[in-house]
Amino acid sequence: MILQFPRRYAADEAERRMPDVATARALVGTAAAPLEALLARRRNAFAGLLKLPADNALLDATENAVRLGHARLALRHGHLGSDFHAYHNEGHVLEICGERIDRLRESLGLHALTLREWCALMLFGAGHDLRQREAPQLVDGVGANERASIEETQRILDACGFSREHDADLYTALELMIAGSTFDARPIAGGYQYNAADLVQSGGALASRLDQVLDARCPDWRTQPALVAAQKLALIAADLDTANVAEPFAKFATTAENLCREREMLSGRSLAAGESALPVLGFLTDGQDRFFFELHRFQSEAGLSAFGPGKDANAPKLKALCMGVRARVAVQGSPQTGEQVIEAYRATLADLVE
């Protein structure tokens, strides 16, 4: 590990139930069909990079690691488990490993990155959100969920035939990529209001400040090619993770709703109760405006090129959506529940995209 943290995160029940890809395939069954179609399409797209037997072996191991990560997230927080998270579930793996990497490849060209770099991005998509229930604690800006996900992702690599000695570059890359995906929104207790002064200094993805963390932890990192390459990949990975800002607008808005539902669930508030009304209204209006225009920034030239035009196209639509929700709620009177706010949000969205 490059970033030494004060505690370690042991395997949980989901990891013990799915120790390897064979177990994962048996437990997931036909529910893995969308992932298998994605992997087949990805192998075809990467065909121009498969020159040597070792290249096929690397892609085979990567596919198995993605299968295992996808299955564990489905069991923990997806459609195979009992602790469903509306956003951080196995569908998020498909988003990143599928359409977002497709768009990056179309923008950059296949040969802009090596096969190992493309595989690292696939592994990031499958591993960066594996753990979502760790007690919050930032260490050098890296979240507890991210630290636990780093450790589990590296154990997945072990289980799928990677070597900590011969594939040290991938283990290092995944460590920095997942650490850099920590997203600091600094919510104030009791609602989704944000301190603008804090956002300017510390908001958004840690990837933008990962060089500072490395300066403190590993002062000579710029002389180590593997760390330089890993830091570059961390910037691209952060852009893949937050590229929902560039999705077709209805999909972006649905992402916001799913995040809202998940955050209310994690806060212990029922969307059918009055206590959720104002937090949901704040998250779907001021919270989305601040995320899009203040917190989110593209970290890499590659991300900006691939996703910048989509974000630019969504900017006026998001402004209109936020204003429309506020106006609709004002006409209806003070919202009584979070579900009522979501209904107003959906109705406003339908007017904008019809």
C-alpha cells in the first residue's frame, strides 16, 4: 500500500459468501446477463490491443475481477440483497464499465491508453464503491468506504489471478484511483446546505488534490513512473465516476433522484414522513445546483474532452429544472413529505424533456 492508513477493513459476510468468481457466477446466475453482454462487447472493442497471449490473460483476469466486484455489490446493496441502495448498486458498475468507458474510448481513440490502463479503468468501475456502510472517517481526505473498497478490490485481484509482485502497477493504480474518488460535499448536519467557503477549498473529488496527499506521504513519487501513471489514471477515474453530469438529461435527473433516495435512507428518514420534505427539496434543488456548478470539476483533459460537451448541454436544463421544482412546490404550498417533492421533481422534469 502506498497510502498507509491507521486501520484495516476485514472481509464481511458478502465477501465470505463470494470468495471467488465461480461462487459469484453460481449465486448471480441469469442476473449477470447484462454484464456478460457488456464484457463481450468490451472484448471486441479491445481486440486491436490483444497482441500477445499475456494480453488475453490480462483481459481474462480483468473480466473475472469485474464479475466478482459486480456480484458482491449486487449482493450487498443491489437486487440480490436486503440492503438496497438506490444509486450505489450493481447498476453503477454497468454505467462506468459500459457507456462511460465507451464514450471515453470514442473520444480518445483506442490506442490513447494501453490495454493495462483500460483494464485498470474497468477494475475501478467494479471496485470503487464496493463498501458503503463504513463509519465515516476521513484520513488525508480519503473516506472510510473508499479505504475499505481499496482493500477489498485488491483482495479481488488476488482471487482472480493477479500478482502483487508482477502486477504491482495495477494494485497501486487501483489504490490511488479509488482513494481519489472520495467526493467531499461537506453537508451540514440536519440538511443539505453547503458551506461555500469550504467548497472552494476542499469540495469535490479528492483526485484534484491527490498530488498533495502523495507529496506528504511519498515525497519522491514524481520520480516513480508507476505512481505518476497511477495519479494520471486517478484523474480520469474521477471523471468517469462523476460523468453523470454529461448523461442525457433525463438520465442525469434520475441519477439525482436515486442519490436523494439513497441519502434519505441512510439518514433514517422515510420519504413518506414530513421530516424528509425539506431535506429532499434542498437536495434536489440547491444541492444539485451546487454539485453541478460548484463541486463538480473535470480532473483530466481526457474527461473534459469526452464529457465536457454533455455537461455544457445539461447546464441550462438543470437551472430550469431547479427553478421549476421550486416554483411548482411554491404553488402547491409547503411540501408535506419527501415523496411529494419527488413527484413535483418528476413532473417538472417531464415538462422539460417532453
